[in-house]
Amino acid sequence: DGGITQSPKYLFRKEGQNVTLSCEQNLNHDAMYWYRQDPGQGLRLIYYSQIVNDFQKGDIAEGYSVSREKKESFPLTVTSAQKNPTAFYLCASSMGGMNTEAFFGQGTRLTVV
Amino acid sequence: QQQVKQSPQSLIVQKGGISIINCAYENTAFDYFPWYQQFPGKGPALLIAIRPDVSEKKEGRFTISFNKSAKQFSLHIMDSQPGDSATYFCAAIDNDYKLSFGAGTTVTVRA
């Protein structure tokens, strides 16, 4: 069953802690993306990766880090430097060319307590 | 600073009516314009997409109109149904595969 899987669905973090969100895809897609969704602000791009071992900052990369060691995996770390981390995080993947559809995971809701 | 400007933020339409959502962009490197539909608690799903060399694309009750010179495009939902109630996002992809989204429009269809 092909798709993109994000885990966990809900995550709670204490202030000052780093936390890593998982994103795995078995679609053999080259490109992967991380977005943050806040009410009224749509989806804002955090990081994206076109190929393994390469990634670029999106519009709101500060306080986040990523790695792309394997084609199927693109984990996102929310560091303690991110001042307002409570949000809904979405991972997506696509074949990577122009004119290709991006498939989204079901999201991870992160709450800082 | 959103690279794709979307309006309105929300709209309410009666069943059978037409919903219209507008988007505008500045970056001429954008070369593909998808629309996504999102239901609460779920990830967005592709609805329909258009290239800038096409002025209109229709799939069922959903139509995209594209005005390349004005750098504007819009989504029309014809014969709106209660099941269309969702948040709709316009998006744009540039030649580095960067996928940017508008702020979203929440559509409510009243029966």
C-alpha cells in the first residue's frame, strides 16, 4: 500500500526540548517537503529536498533542521530555537519534476506544554 | 511574505451555487499551478492543476481560469455541494521544485 506516513499523529514537547517528526514514503519519489500549517496562514514551507543528501531552506527554516540520508525518509527536527513551535506539520513528496502532484501525509500536531 | 496571494479567506455559498477563489503571484519562475482541497485534520489532496500556457481547464464541476499576463488564476466550483465544504489552497511550483501555497479559503456550502 503506497503512500506517505507521518508519525506520531500527536506530539507533546516541553519548552527547551528538541523533537523529531518522522516522514517516510514508499512512492519512490525524489522530492520531499515539510510544511507548517497555522490557522489563517495556510501552508508555509520549512524545508524541501530534491534528491538524497541535498535540501534547501524554505520560507520559515529558522529553528528547524532536516536530513535526507535515504530517499524514502525526510525527518524534521524542531529545535529549542523555534520560539513558537505549536502547529500542525505536514510532510509531502513528489516525483520532483515540474507538473507533478505532491502527495501529503496525514500530519503531526505538535503542542508545546 | 506569501509568494501566492489568495482571496477570500472564507466564503459561504448555497447548495447549487458557484464558489470562486482567486489567486495572484509575482514570481515569473512559477510554471505549474495546482489546487489542493483539505478536510479538517487531514493532509491536502490535489484537486486540479494547470500550466500557464493553458487559459482554462475543467474537471467535472471544478474549473481553473488562468491569466498569464495578469499573473492571476482562479478556481470555480460549479453546482456547489455540501461535500465540497473544505479549505482550498492554490499553489505554485518553480523551476527548483519549490512548492508554495496560498493562505487558503474555507468554503462552506449551505444545504
